[in-house]
Amino acid sequence: MPIAEELLEILRCPRCKGAVRVMGGENPVLECPQCRLRYAIRDGIPIMLIDEAQTF
């Protein structure tokens, strides 16, 4: 389930407050290019917890 553009416009990285973008195909994630963290998307819901984020 894709994330709506309207939601992407207001979502911000919880760590640096920067804009995030959707990356990936079959298993998309939200990426923050400023602090280089990836947040999982599970069942169409972004899991934006700093403790669960992965660096890239």
C-alpha cells in the first residue's frame, strides 16, 4: 500500500526534522537523506521510531 503524497508532504524525520522520501520497490522504506536513516513501512504504515531506524 503506497503512502499518499499528502502524507509525505507533512512527514518529517523524527531525528533531524528533515523531509523524507519513499525508496525501494517491493519493500519500500522512508529515507531521510539529511541524517541517513531509513524507517520501515509495515502494512502501509511508516514506523518512524528512531530506535528502530537503520542507517544507510
